[in-house]
Amino acid sequence: MQGNFSYQNPTKLYFGDDSLKFLGDELKNYGPVVQLCYGGGSVKRNGIYDAVVSILREAGKTIVEDAGVMPNPTIEKLYDGARLAREHQADLILAVGGGSTIDYAKGVSCSAWCEEDPWEKYYVHQGEPSCRVIPVGAVLTMVGTGSEMNGGSVITNHSVGMKIGKVFGAYAFPKFTILNPKFTFTVPQYQMVAGFFDIMSHIMEQYFQGDGDYTTDYIAEGLMRSLIHSTRIAVKSPQDYEARSNIMWTATWALNTLLKCGKGGDWMVHMIGQAIGAHTDATHGMTLSAVSLPYYRHVMRYGLPKFVRFAQNVWEVRPDGKSDEQIASEGLAALERWMHDIGVVMHSAQLGVTESNIEAIADSTLIFDAGYHKLTRAEVVEILRQSL
């Protein structure tokens, strides 16, 4: 482990099939007005909404409905939610849903009392709040983003063709999160496997960086092995509690700031994927699956020792008589087979990417200098072409 870092994670987790019963205990810590955020209605169809509302009413809370949070929350929706929280003097923002709903709730919590334009302040300029931040709580219904235990908030602005993430500090982390694996059982297969790849991508983004001996890389390898095993079970038996609970727990630890301790991260797969999402509104995890193999095959030679380690420690590739390049390539081939096994999107053309919009997507891609190789714009275009 090199460098200096601080680690703080204030989120309290309640895990298991009885975890929702602890929501009432948490509500005692907050004022009377709760802004209830959720998406398109699935939480009403599966009964989770009714269960949460019953607990809120039993606690004597005034409920401010904030429905219709879309899979890629827009800046217009954020403005509306911030206005709602401000007008009703919300004491708690309670997100019931997946990562997009929780991302949105964190954005609302920091924007409600912001006197500047939140898009410009937080997302474009990556500023910090100088205003009151409303506490956030969460009831997770779909795994993938890790938003239940981090400060991330990704917002889309279609007018400028940008999808940008802001990682807020510990002040915006959910104060508590309810994690009941059974709440994920009714997620459609497409969304379920998209979430699975999102988890894998979060781990790989932090794994494929740095050349030292990092404790967190050993943790990452264990998380990836667990995820690979459990997802293969879950795609065949979506209601296998053990598999789904392991996946839920892995998702939380994949992106709650632990794996970046002592190192950084790459995040270029996410930058390219988010640019695709800004132009197509495609499901986030599928944008990542579509570009991951072209990206990693492009940068493999720059971080070859780590790709060799990935092949051997995660995929059990045998090194006997093989060059480092062959071992690393076998590791990526094993990743590709797993992706096929769980059924994720393999080509960006399936998401609406065409030769005609590649240049615009490249223009929307933020380029970081944090991984093994800093891409040029021309390389982004080439990776996008390879992803088709």
C-alpha cells in the first residue's frame, strides 16, 4: 500500500430478509417530512411501496411523493425534485429503488438548498455544497451501482449530450440502507444481468490501475471470483437466495470507497459507457459491457503484468509454456465467455450506436489520465468502432 489516504463510510446497513423492519427505528432519527423517491411503478406492483408507506405512516411521517425517477435521471427531474424538497421542507429523502433512484436522491439532497445551478456547480465543475444537505436513506431493490453505500450521483443532461457523475463526500452518503435480497427477485432478467456487469466493471475499474502490491487488489480478486460464481447460478435460478444475497453484498463492497484505498482507479470504461448513455439512454450496465472488451484489449499491453495476474488469479488460467501476452489474452477471453454466459450486451450497435454518431459520442467522453494509458480522442473513436 502506497501513499496516504483516509477512509470513512458512515452508511449503516441492514441486511437480510427481515431488514425492512429496522426502517421504523431509523425514522425516529429524522423530522416529520419524508420525500419518498421511486421510479416507474415496479415497487408498487411488487408490494415494496405499500410496505414502506405503511412503516412511514406508522411512524407518523408526512409523505411527499416523488415518483417517476427514470433509469438515467435527467437534470430536469433533479430540478423538480430539489424544488419539491425545498417547498415541503423535507427532513429526509428516502429512495426506494435501484442505483438511479438513490443517485437521484443524493443529487436532490445537495441541490434543494443550493443557490447556484446544481448542474454547473456539482456536475460540470465538481464543486462541493456550501448549503444545507438533506439526509438520505435507501431501500435497495436492484443491485449494481453500489449507490447504497457511496456518494455517487450520475445525472444526464440531454441538451448538451452529457452524462456526468459527481462523487459527493461522506455528508451525502445514505445514512442507512435496507438490503433485502428478496427485493431483487422481481427485477427483469435484462436489468438484473446489466446490474451484474456493472458490479464487475466497478471492481475492474479499480483493479486495473497501479503496479504495486495492494491489499485491496486481493480483496477485489475475491469479490470478482464470488461474483462470477454467484451470477452463473442466478441467471439460471433468479430466486436462489444464497446467490442473490452474495451478489447484493458484493455490489455494495465493489464501490463503497474501500477498493480505491491506497490506489486510484481507471474509470475510462465508465466514461465511454456514460457517453453512450447520454446519446442513447441505454441501460448503464449494458453500455459498460459493450465497450469493456475493446477497451481492455486496447490497453492490455500498457498494464500487462496486472492483466496476467487477472487471468491467473481470477480466471485460473494456467501459465505453463505461454507468454505473458497469451496469458493475459486468455484472461480476457474467459471474461468474454462469462459475459456470454450471463447474457449481457456484447456490441454497442445493440444499444443504438452507429457509425454516424460515434464522433458525437467521442466528443461527449471525458478522458481521464488515471489508468495504464491515457487515451487520445482518436483512440476513443477506434474503441467505439471496435465495440460495434
